[in-house]
Amino acid sequence: MNTLNKLIASCLLIMLAMTFMYSKKPSPPNLPTAQAPKKIQVAVLLDVSNSMDGLIGQAKAQLWNMVSVLGKATCNDVAPEIELALYEYGRPANDARTGYVKQINYFTKDLDEVSRNLFRLTTNGGDEYCGHVIYTSLTSLEWDNNPDNYKVIFIAGNEDFLQGDISYTKACAEAKKKGVIINTIYCGDRNQGIREHWNLGSECGTGSFTNINQNAEIVDIATPYDDELFALNNRLNNTYIGYGRSGKEAYSKQAEVDKLNYSMNKSAAAKRVAVKSKKQLYDNSTWDLIDASQSDPGILEKVELTTLPDSLKTKSRAEIKQIVTTKSQERTTIQKEIAAVSAKRDAFIATEKTRRSTKTNEPTLESEIEKIIRQQAKKYNLVIQ
């Protein structure tokens, strides 16, 4: 190649390089990425040995209070996502190789499923391996890896905390690694709980040790607002439209769990209804067309009509869309009414408890879990009203 050709080639290369450089779009500025919503993950580990009938009864009746308290939490005025998991331990029918531990619920937002499974728990004598069930819950559940999220275990039971082949220290190390708080709740006298080493579990970081009377009588105060509240719940249930393979079964489960909580006492039933009035807590978008349409409006165009209730199967999509809109508006109205009536009911009960203040209020699973949650949530920038 002669000198002229070399010069022409060099010029062409320079021109191509400049064209590429100036045609390249400038990089966008570094914009702040949208933060993922706060998440609260709670694993409840319950001793189901013979002496724990009272504990299981309290858990059945008081689940909705725990959810209600968690539902009052906000971070920068935004409500966090809430996931619950449930384990039983101490049942001899469970596999000895797994420390007689059984996972009842993986982390889920399906509150009806958790409540129904609590009502299915029964007690049976066995060995209570606390270290094993804590370690199992830490390694089997999908704990969120954000250190700013509130991740917590509540383990309740009695007998010696150090039983079993997995030491609580191993569980502690795993908890610290994953940023999970362990709270131990001894069923019985506090000093006996210390003698049986239940205070050691709370040494896993910033957890707490407390005790309850698992056989304490649950205070069930009747109010002038109960009948109105339960009538509103019936109206609320009529706004649900099941869809998909699980729609019909989940709709029936909702009614079943209502009846189970009514069978406990009015307090349990009323607190369940109050939770059902909060959209951010009681979200059934996996089976209810109203909730699903809030998060995915396009679902009304793709839902299989054959999976809808019989009364809707022959409707056009335009008609179904109008029905969903109407039901959604009706539900919002009913939920607001429930919230108002629940507030009046709570105020009535607070006044009545003050009037009865001569009676000693024994610590229960409900009172202790609520107290612990309110204390610990502050560390995660969560405000509970």
C-alpha cells in the first residue's frame, strides 16, 4: 500500500471512530432505584405436647390480634408486606430424624390457611427439641436478605430448652447470620422458665424472654356492636368472586375459617373481621377476582370463564367487568363501615376493661407477642399506631 492509500485509510478510520463516538447516546443520569416495600416475616413455633392445649387455644383465638398489630405498622407512611409461617414441634408422630418438627405453613400471605391450620392442631405427648425447631425454621424458610426488614421468630412451649441434638447456639449463629430475632415464650412460671433455660434463646442478638399462663381464661367482653359487625362480615363475604382452579375451594375456606373463629369466642371473630376490612392485610388476589383486578386489571380479559361461579359463566367479559367494578365499590364501602364499627367496639372494650381493673390481667400469648412486636418494630423504622 502506497503512502496516499495509507493516508486515505487512516482518515477513514478516524471518521468512523468519530461517527461512532458522536452517535452514541449519552448515558442517563444515575436515578434512584425504586425501593422494595418493607417486609415483615414472622415464624411461630408451637409446642404441641400434652400440656399445651391452652397454648394452642390461645394461638387459635389470638392470631388475628397479632396480624392486626402488624397491620398497623408503617414505614414512611407505607404499609409493609406481611408473611407468616407456622411450625409444630414435640409430636411423637412426626419424624424423629427431623427432631419431631413439622412445617405447617411456609411463609404465606394466606391468613385463612394459617388460621385453619391452627384450628387443626392437636396436642400429643413427645420430646420438645427447641434448638431443632428454631434451626429448622431458619434453614427451611426463605428469609428475606434485606437487613432492614423485621424478621422474627416466636417460639412458645415448656420443658427444658436444651433438649435435642441441635444446640440453641447453632440456631443462634444461623439467626444472627440471617438477621432474624428469636423471642422465647415460656408457658408457666418465669423462674421455672429460667431454670429450664428458656432465657438462653433470647440471647440470640436482640430477642426477648417472657412467660405466659397458657391456661389463662380468655376475656371475651360482649359489646353492643358485635351483631352489626358480624352482619357486615356477611355482606363483605358476598363481594368475593372466586376464579381459577382454587377459587371455589378458597371461597369455601373463607366461610369455614369464619365459623371456626366464631366457635372460639366473639373476640376472635371480631378481630378476624377487623383484619378482613384492611386491604393491605387481607389480600386474596390468588383466588378472588376483585382483589386480583386491583393488582392486574388485565386479568378480566384472560380469566377462564369456566372457572367462575355458575351465575357468571354465561356473562360476557364486558358484563363481568361491570360486576367486578360494582362489587369492588361495594366492598370498599363495607370495609370502611367495618373499620368504623370496630373502632367503636375497641373503645367500648377499653372502657369496660378499665371499669373491671380490679381483676389481674395475666400475660397471654396475645399480650406478650403484641408487646414484643411494638418494642422491636421501632428498630426497623416501623411505626405502629
